[in-house]
Amino acid sequence: MAVKSPKSAESSQPWLHQKGSQIQKFGTVRQFPIGLSQETRAYSCERLNACLADSQILYGLYKKHHWLMRGPTFYQLHLLLDKHAGEQLVLIDSIAERVQTLGGVAIGDPRHVAEITTVPRPPDGAEEVPAMLSRLLEAHEIILEQAHDAASRADKMGDDGTNDLLVSDVIRTNELQAWFLAEHLVDTPLVHA
């Protein structure tokens, strides 16, 4: 149904309930003059959107586990997980902007993200702290394995921008975060007798 314009051009009434036609389908790329073939840009967008979906799920896991943290290291882990979530949010924006730069459509709807993510769904309730940390590590490993492969392929296809984003931002951030988490799962006594 078409929206009728307000009676007066000077009306302050917002044009509510507007619907539009889809102007670009997900999975397609527009032609941009950035020196990369349509095939390369389409491939990079596909791989970046997969990384974007997994990163959005990882962000959600970080926030969930940040809220559900408990035990003697509550404060430290509560702050660490929130810090990591913020860093993932920065990555999410960078990945989405790269997809758009390549002429693609960045995945953004959480329902669509849930359809294509490869990160396993956690239980709806709370888990023990080591299980939550292990779940985060598993998500990091999934993202890292895919990012290494995608960066290598992007490099071979001449997509330096995607390769740089994946190596300099996605891989380095996820490796560092995985290291911080893994060290919390080392079974070392707090004091020696």
C-alpha cells in the first residue's frame, strides 16, 4: 500500500509505515570501481558475511556470559567478557563495512544470522563458568579457522583489503581473546603450601 504524502509540503507529520521494494538481494554484489572482479568481490562478501554472522553470535555469547558470570573470579571475568564483547562489536562493524565496500549486502538481521552461523547454540539457561569459557573458546576457534582460510583465498584472488581485515583485525583480535580465556581454564593452584 502506497503511503500518501501529507497534505502540505510544510507539514511536520512523519511519513509512517512506509514499505519499500528490495533494491538489492542478499548474496549479490553491485559494481563498484575498486579494481576487483565481480567474482572476487562476490566470494569475499560470502566469506565475510559468514564471519560476520559468527562474530555476531560470539558477541551475543560474550554478553550472555558476562551477565551470567559467577564465582570467586566473578569481577575479573565479568569485566573481561564485557571488554571482549566491545572488541567484537568493533570487528562486526568493520566486517559489515567491508562487505558494503565490496558492493555486497551485510548480514544484519539476527534471524538471518541464526540461519547461517556455524557457532553451536548454547543452552538457554546458565552453565558453570568453565563451560561458558569453553563455549567462547570453541566459537573463537570456529571463527579463526574460517578466517585463516578466507584470508588465504582472498590473498590468492588479489583482495588485499579483505585479507588485511581478516588478518590484522579478525584473526589478531580473536587469537588474543582466546589466549585470555584459555588462561582462565589452566588448573594452577592460587597458593603453594
